[in-house]
Amino acid sequence: MNSKKLLKKGQIEFNEIHAKVSMILSSYISEKEHVLQQKNPKKIANQLNLKNNLKDGFKNVDSMMAFIKNYLSNTNHLKNSRYMGHQVAVPQDLSGIPEMIHGTINNPSSLYEMGPSASVIESFMINWMLKKLNWFKGDDLYDFKHSDSVGSGFLTHGGSIANLTVLSAARANISPNSWIHGNQNNLVVLGASSAHYCISRSLSIMGMGSNSFVPIPVDEKEKCIMEELYKIYEKVTKEGKKVMAIVANACATSTGLFDPIYEMAEFCMKKNIWFHVDAAHGAVALLSKKEKHNLKGIEKADSVIWDAHKMMRVPSLCTAVLFKNYNHQIKNFIQEGSYVFHKEDVIGMDTMPYTIECTKSPLGPKLFWTFALKGEKNITNYIENSFEKSKELYKLLNEREDFYCPYYPESNILCFKYLPSKLDCEKQLKLRYKIIEEGSIYLTSCLFKNERFLRVVIINPDTSTKDFKKLIEVITKIGSEL
Ligand SMILES: *Cc1c(COP(=O)(O)O)cnc(C)c1O
């Protein structure tokens, strides 16, 4: 029997279009000539025929396919092994499948009854992450019951929202009345001056003002200096301030270097201060016996955030907010919502009362999928290799007279300068734009100790020595003409 005969017209079209899109995507991932070719935005809008497509819809399947091809021709091609730019996951070839399923059925995962499968997978993955932190106390990863004083968490849309959620929980802990009556004006948060900007942004959003973030001076690698932390703590306490939380970088976004987590944790325990580890990028080291030492002491924290859309090959966004103590999660937002917050009377695992989002995408399935495609060992190897390769690049650059690396890398992020005595900060930046214009490499730049550096993140699993040689070749060629 011809199975096609049993299908309705709409289904046939559905299958054909999906097959065509698959073919286009499969050629996209195999053609990797350029990383990025930037065009003028108007030119792209014209090429995508946005006005007509919006008004009249795609004319037919061919015009839909033409649109997709044009769309793909104006992308930053992360699958290119010379993509060394931002901390954005290079997905596996089949990573998009959960997103396709979601886009077809739309089952958000913040309410169990709106997406039971997605909710269960999210809870399962949270248990798995808690276990890596030694915060999971259940007998089995299928143990979904929560109780006081054990680890808990949920997934949310990105590290910035995750940090905001955690800082709000830290405030609820030290100043439970703030939720209703507004902030008491003496709360401060301490963290290395190299902390991600979203920490101070969160404090502003919370109405505490960005001045409530008190930066701890950093050493020559931009890591938190413990003696300075003690001094600042004494100083702010004398001024009548209360330390709401201390935040550690694991690792710092610009450098990829880890704060002294263990020492900071000990200090927080001694002083009874909420300790938050912003492990957006570096939490993945928990998966590796070899790299775990970077996170020594992390299990002593009160909260951790972990971006899966950076080093776990998960398409953005997907971040875990993890608490050592379930009470901190439930006491964060003190609100009633009659149509959504049912407390004990429903089975399951609604995350809506605890997240900033109301509706949220099913984040668990795409996180789970990354492992289900090839297994945990594969992701662990990928992480270890990426960390290793930045050390290889460090050696290559460090051997040369014309490059300068200010530190030995601890993760897969590395900063460096080309011809530091000849090219000032402005020229380093100019060099980056020229490299991007050339199109064969994509990298970023950052300020380190107030000076402009070029910055690479080794995040594509195929990046190899060959690409590092090409990087050096392109930089020396363009740089020598500046
Ligand atoms: C990337 C990063 C963030 C921000 O996370 P997003 O998911 O991009 O919002 C916060 N903190 C650190 C340390 C990071 O590396």
C-alpha cells in the first residue's frame, strides 16, 4: 500500500517542506567557506523580501525555500571551525530537533499540565545538575519531590535572567520585607570588578541602584583578591551596610579565569553571607575530572547559575538556576496568582511561581537532547578538548615575538594582543574589525586591565591547529598593514 495515499494534502505538503528544509540545512552545515559576511541591513531586508512576504505571505514553496536560503546566507556561521567569537554554543547537527518539535506543538514547560513531557525532562535535568554539585539528596534521578533544605532549581532564559532571579532570592533571604515594602537602603553586593555586567544591571532593575554593587579590586589576572574582599567587608559593615551576597566569577566572561571560589565560600560561611557562583560559562567543568579543580568549593555556595547554551552545544537559550536550599527558591517571589499557582493540589512540577517568566519555552528537552544524541562522555570530551585547545593556542602565540598573551588560560577563553608595542588599544580594535571584514575568522575583543585585547573562545569542536595557524596568518597580514 502506498502510504502517501493515506495522507491528506496538508500532510504531504508538511512532509515535503520539512524534507526540503532539511536538505537546505544539511548543505548549509557542510558549506563553511566564510564565517560572517556582513552586509548593510537594508540590503538584507531587500534580499529577504520582508515587506512583500509579510503582506502577502510566501507565494509558494519555492519562494519559501528562496527565503530560507537568503536567510542562511546572512548568518554568522558557527559551524565554521574558524568561528572563535562569543560564548554561544555550536550546536550538534541534530540539536534543532527539539526546537522543531516545540515550534510545531508549542508546549511551554512552566506549568506541568501545559507540557507534561517537557516539565518532567526539565526536572530530571535539574536533578542531574544538582547531582553534579552534590546538592541532590534523592535516591534516584526520577525522584521529583522537593523538601526543605535540599537542592532545587529550574531552567530559565539565559544567564542574565538567572542572575537576576538569584539576586532577588538573596534579597528575600536577608530582607524578606523588601518584596512588599521596597528596599532597605543599606544592602550591598560584593563581587570582583570583573563580574558580568548583568550583576549590577540586576541590582538596578531591583531598584537597589548600581552603586549597591561594590567591586572588589582584582589582581593582575582580574581575579578577586581575598585581602581586598576582607577590607571591603570591614569598610561597608562599619558604614552600617549589610552584605546581601558575594558573587564569584566561574569563570570571568572576558578572561575565562576563575575567582578563588573556595576561599570566598569559606569567608561567606564564616560571616553567614549568601554566596553566589556565577558559573554561566564554567559550570561545565563539573563534568570533567580534569577540570573540576577550577570549581573547588562551589558546593559550599547558596546558589549557582549554569548556561547550557554556552559550553554544552545547546541552542540558546537554556540556563539553570540552582539553589542549595529549596526554601530559598520558594521564598523568592511572594505572590498569589489564582489561575496558575495551585500549591499542593496538582501533581507535578510547576516552575511558574519561581521564574521571572510566566510562559517559558520547553528548555529541558533541548538540554537533554544534547546528551541523548551522543551520550555524556562525548560532551565531556568536547569540554576537555576545548579547554585544552586554548592552552595550545596560548603556546603558539606565546612562542612568537609579535603576540602577547597576558595569562595562561584556565578555560577555553584566551585574550591576546598583536604587536603590543606598535598597535595601541584603538588599533587592536581596528584590527578586529578588519579581521571580521576579511570574513575567514570571527573573534571578539575585550578590555582587560583597561586595555584593549583580542579575544577568542574555542567553542567549535572542529577548531584545530590548522585554524590557529590561519588565525595567526590573517592577523599578521592585516595587522602589519595597520
Ligand atoms: C555569559 C555570561 C553571563 C550572561 O549570560 P547570558 O546567558 O548571555 O544572559 C553572565 N555571567 C557570566 C559569567 C557569563 O559568562
